[in-house]
Amino acid sequence: MPASTLTATPSSPLARQPLALSVAAVSLAAFFIYLMDSYSTHNGLVMLLGAALGISLYHASFGFTTAWRTLVTTGRGRAVRAQMLMLAIAVCLFFPALAAGELFGQQVFGFVRPLSVSVVFGAFIFGIGMQIANGCASGNLYHAGGGQIRAIPSMIGFAAGALWATRDYEWWTTQPSLAPIDLIGSLGVVPAIALNLLVFAAIAQLTRVIEKRKFGSVEADDAGKDQPLSKRLLSGPWPFIWGAIALAVLNFATLALIGRPWAVALAYPLWGAKAAEALNLGLDVDFWGYWMMPGRDTALMGGVLEDSASLMNIGVIFGAVVAAALAGRLSLSWKMPVMQWLATIIGGLMLGYGATIAFGCNIGAFFGGIASGSLHGWLWLVAAFAGSFVGTWLRPLFRLPRT
């Protein structure tokens, strides 16, 4: 993979890429101070929380795209089992807080959405898009932070697709749907947790059965086991399980700080709208139904740095830069065949459109939906996994490997 001269030879954990690390750390600190001074301490903390998520995602290489594709093409399910652990921890933390309606004095709410045609279709095309674009909503952010500049066309496509979906949003709301089902309210906290844990365990066990039948044993989650603990924490690689625990706890911190679960895709329609305004495209987006909804109208009128979802996404990128420098792997990678550039743009459009009409992406709808006790999160998972299966077999059309 072609890379710039930013790549360095690893030495000690804090000196693998000292210049890049220093620049990244100073930039992160300066941005935090700017946010506190120009906006609020809350805004600065939201961005730092995003940075912590970025470090966790990068060090654990915790993604959804490769995890699902690996299970489909090779039968290895280690990463999917880590996702089930992440969800198990999340529901145990989230359900009591959501049932109480507050957390550390902060009013909190979950993502409880209808079971609709838009969820099925949106998640399905999101699943296709994540395989074609070679990254999901969170994956693109930490890939970009790690120096994979080729993730940027996918993010641009994501914003464009999300903006396109806001134009069609009202039409999608008129399509057939069932009322939202809140498992916490319907079953109670303890039964809802128990039911979810049983399902997570069943999925994890299914991946183990598939893997044992194909390989005779289950792959160990032992990334970096030969390194000292301090070095693994600072520089990675982390086992998937570490990433699962970190992401679940940090999503809970997001609930406490912002009052809602982590949502990556929520920022992209705003980015698309702001870009359209800056480019004078003449789109009257403020008259589209999506932007007339409470909260979204305020976000559209305000600045990007006033938007919590945007701040967290920016923080994820910053965090990934810091993590990559700590690991000695920060490099600028942008060269790839024309067909793959095309794939990232098309895939990005599908990601943005699908996430917006499906009430979220792999983070907001899948992770956040299930952690909120909403049945739509499970519906999203089934539809997105089906789309991911299709997308995996479409990859060779864009000269991408299936595995």
C-alpha cells in the first residue's frame, strides 16, 4: 500500500512517531480549548468523548464491515462475538437508566423507532454500501483519522446521500410501518435484559458452531498478547473484547453527557446541507420536512460545532490520529484503482441514504437501537446483514476482494 513518509519504525510506545503524535495531541488540546472558550465546556467534553471512541475503534480495529464479511466468506466469527459482548454490556448499563429516565441528573432517552419499510430498505442498502465502500459509518471516521485518505470520498458520498434522503424523508414516513416496540416498557427492565442476553448468547454460540465445523476450533482473541500491558493499552493492538468493553462504556458515557445514545449518521445530513449552502446549490432544504422537525431545524440554523453528533464525529477522527501515531502506523494512503474510487463514492451514497431513512446506521440504529430496547434495532440488523451479504458478492465488480 503506497504511503507517505509519515510512517515510522516502531520503538518505544510513546516515541513511535513523536512528531506526528505531538502535532496530533497539541491539535486535539487546542481544539478542546477553543470549544470551551468559544462555545461551552460541554461541547469540549463531547468532542473529547468522541476522541476516546476514536482511540478505541482504531486500537481494536473494531469495525462492522469486515466482521460481517469475514463471517460470511470465511466462517470466522471472533469479531461478531465481540459485537455481542458489546451489546450485552450496553443493555445492562442502558436499560435501568432509560427506565428511570435520568442518569446522574441528566434526562435521558433512547432511540425507539417504528418497524417500517424505510428501516428494512434503508438498512438493506446500507449493508450493501458498507461492503462496496469498504467501511461503515464509524469505520470511515477512524480510517480517515488513521491516514486512509481514500475514506474521504466515501464520507462525501455519505453526506450527499444523507442530504438526498432528507428530500425524500416525508415520502418514506408515509410507507407502511408498525408502531415502535419498546422492550423495556413492554417487558420490564430485568426480563428485557434477560431476553436480549439470551439472543446475544445464541448468536455468539451460532458463530462458534459455524467456526468449529469449518476449522475444528474457535479462533482466539489474543491480539498483542506478547506485549506488556502498558504497551498494548497505549499502542495497541487491542483484542476485540477490549474494544467491545470500551465502546459499550463510552456509549453509556455518551448517554450520560448528551442524554441520548451515540449516533454517527445523525451528523451527515447536516454536513450535506451545510455543504450545499456553501456551494450555493440553490436547494431550499429548510422547507424539506426532515428539517422542520424539532431539533433538526435548530441544528440547520446553527453551526456544525454546535451539533453534538458532528463534534463526536470530529473527535473520533482526532482520536484515531492520536492512536495511529501512538501505534506508529500513521501514514497517508490514497492510491487505489479507479474502480475502487468509484466504489467508495457509490457505497458512500448508499450509506448516507440508507442510514437517514432507516433512523440510523450501524451505530445509531443497530448499537443504539438495541441498547435502547427498541425492536427496530433488531430489524435493522437482519436487513443490514442481508444487504452486507449481497454487497460482499458485489465487491468483485469493483475489483475488491470478497474476503
